[in-house]
Amino acid sequence: MTADNNPLIPDLDNESLDEATAADPGRTYALSALLYRDFRLFWIGLAVSNVGTWMQQFGLGWLVVQLAIRDGTPQLAPLYLGLTGLARALPGLAFGLFGGVVADRADRRRLLILTQSSAAVSAAVLAALTISGTINIVEVILVSALNSIIFSFDAPTRQAMVPRLVSDRDLISAIGLNSAAFNGATLVGPLLGGVLIIPFGVGGLMLLNAISYLAIVGALVLMRPQPVIEYGPRLSLLESIREGLSFIRHDPVLRWVVTLSIATALLTRPYIQLLPAEAQVLGVGAIELSWLLAASGFGALVGALLTASLGGWKRRGALLVAAAFTHGALLTVFGTQRTVLGAAVFVGLTSLAVMVFMGMANTLMQTRTPDSLRGRVMSVHTMVFIGFMPLGQMLLGSIGTVAGMSAAFEIGGIAVMLIVGYVAVRVSALRDAVATERPRALAS
């Protein structure tokens, strides 16, 4: 069976939208992906679960700083945060590409049920350790590593499944809405966490996160199966990985999308995970930290919604380059702030630009990749997030320990601007990349 005649790829539920497409093929709507039943279930489940995840992220960052203080070494808080990032990076780099192969060979819905259930168990274990008062930095590192392994299989599967839930025309709407579900949670989760951490403590936030996974697991159970579609002879595991990497290497646009994604992951995008250390620089506590995270979430949500409405935007490569340069510049300015208000404004603007960059990167990778390779190609995109970005957290955290967290942000932002400036001038393939209809299968 080919994707072209696959009955699991849904038709639009709204005839008037079909007519609009015929009249104007490039026209799209920010919320149009919600017209698809399975995507709607998937999106609602993710939105609820992500709120719990970001409550835990807020609590975990604060917990790590408190552990450094408890150990009598508050100056090592950036290093502690960096070590938790390193714990996520190594499994992500080791298992990321394998997760993509599995995503291309399995029923994606069933695989997600397994990974999301595993993440719920992991959150419950972390909650039990924290509530009992036996938690230490070693256990935080071990649980972070376990979560990274789970995410190595979850993320490429989740991203590879989305294009089957909507039409070509509404793919950017789906990508933008998924980003909005994630980044809306970065706004709501920390604010709720800042309120609930007082009566329930950090362990309570982690327990709520474990419960929130029921929403996405329930949604997946109600969705239609997503079985593998065989496009040809099945290759060995290593040959499958090599095929995916080769596809990226020979596409100049994808090659440079991945290169810029790695550069920003190492030098700028870990700013969220390092905000607890920046809160120390500003001399504020957990409540103010939740404000900074919420400001970042608000900016990211606006950026995600903006991305969702850009389905008719053709020059996606140019927009990606502009967004990458802008977020480097804004993070540099963020590093100079010495008040909570100034920091909140510029961390929000930085997150907005980051989301436009990530949305364009995701869209270019999705639309330029056939379904038979999508899991493997998106696993590279995911590996940047779960592998290189935690390494960046370690890198910037180490610089922050020596030179100060603000200086680390300024150094990272300037470095990204220089790299993107080179790409803007020298790499015309990416700069001139335009929207394309995604291929269904690899040409023989």
C-alpha cells in the first residue's frame, strides 16, 4: 500500500474548506488542522500533558538549585543544571537515530502509547523520591537520562505521525498548533507551578505531571491505528539509519537546516533550562522564576500561533535565517538585563523568535521528506533537541560558572549571529528555499 491510497490519511471534514483550497491552493488557516478528528484528539491530549510537563520542568530546575545550596555549594548551581543537561544529552545522542528507524517500522500510535506510559511512570518515581525527601543530584541525573531514552523514541514518532493526520495544505497549521500546545504549556505550567509549589511542594508538581499523562494516553487509545506503510524491501537497522542520513546530506536545504539547528542548540536555545541560574543573578526566588518562564512561554505561544498562520508564506528559508539571527540578537540583549521586568520582556521576545525558527525548520524538514523516511529524518531533528541542546546546557552552564550566566548568554547570542550571518550571505540554497508539496514516497 502506498501513502497516496492509504485510507488512514483523512479527508477534510469541511467541504467549504475544500472549495477554498481549490480557489487558492496556498491559502490556509491557523486552526484548520483542528478540523481533523484524530489530530484534534492528539492535540488536546498533548496540550493537557504538556502543562504537567512544564510544571515539572519548573519544579525540577528549582529543585536542582536547592540541592546545590543544600550541598553547601550554591555557586555550582549552573554546573548542576549543566550536568542534568549532559545526562539527557548522552542517551539522546546514542538512541536518537534508532528511535527514527523504529518510528518508520512500527504502528506509530501504539509506540506513542508505550512511550507516554513510560514517561508517566518515570514522573511518578521522581515524585515519590522528592516527596519522601530522599532525592539527590545523582538520582535527578539518572531519571533525566531515563527520560531522554524515552523521548528518543517518542519525539520522532510523534512528529512523523502528524503529517498522516492532516492534508498537505494544513500541515503547517498542524505544526504550528503542536508548537502552540507545547509553548502554551510553557506559559501556563510555570505559572501554575509557581502557585502550587507553595502548598504542594516540588514533589506535588511532579505527581501532577504523572497524572497529566492520562490525557494523551487516552487520546491515543481513541485514535485510529497508524501502521507502517511498506514502500519497498526492508533494510537492516544500520542501513536504514544510513539511508536517512544520506537523504539529509544530499539535500542542501535540509543539511543547512540541521547545521543551524545544531548551532542554536549548542549556543542559545538552552536559555530556558538555565533560567534558574539567571534568577540567582537577578536575586529573585521561585515566584519570580515562574514569571520569567511564563514570559518565555507567552512569547513562544505567540511565535507558535504566528507560525501556524504562515501556511501561505513561500520564502520559508529566508524566514528561518531571519528568525535565527533575531533570536541570537535578542538573547544577547537579554543577557544585559538586571531587572525582572527587563529580563521578562527580552526572554519573551527571544522565545517568539526561537519558535518561528523552529517552526520553519520543522516545516522544511517535513515537506521535503517522503513518508518512508520521515521518522528517520525527524529523528535527526529530534536528536538536536534531546542531544545537542542538553550539551549546550552543559556548555553554557560551564561558561556561566566561570564567567557568569549573563556573560554566557551574551557569548552564545553573538556566536549565533556570526554563524547565521555567514549562512545568509553564502548559502543561497537555504536562503532561497520555498514551500514545496511533501513527497509521499521515495522515488525509485
